[in-house]
Amino acid sequence: MLIQNRTFVVSGGASGLGLETARALHAKGAYLAILDLNEEAGTKFVSKLCEIAVQAATKPKVSTSDSSSIISVGFP
């Protein structure tokens, strides 16, 4: 699968499996949108990624169980 220069949305990307998935994708050159309920952890992780390369963004406090929360992210 071609990963470099593609955008991936990682739900729960501020900790655990989501964080490790985001790290692996980032290492392969992916652009990331990190979604998580934990605003502080998500922002901290994205800040670390942006020190390496500006390839990530975060939308704090997104709940995948709430459709209006997902819509607020603003992806087409």
C-alpha cells in the first residue's frame, strides 16, 4: 500500500494503538489527522511530530460515537 504523501485519519491517535499506528504512518511519510477525546495528549503528540516534519494536524475532543463531532472535523 502506498502511504507516502497520503492523508490518514487516526481515531484515538493520542494514545495506545492509535498513537502507535500514527507513528508508523508518519515514519512512512503519511500526512495525519489525529482525532481523540484527550485534547492535551493529542496536541502534545502532534507537536512532537511537527518538530520532525509538518505532516500532522489535530482536532481536539472528537468522539467517533457522535456524528456531529466527526462532522466538525471538516473533512470533505
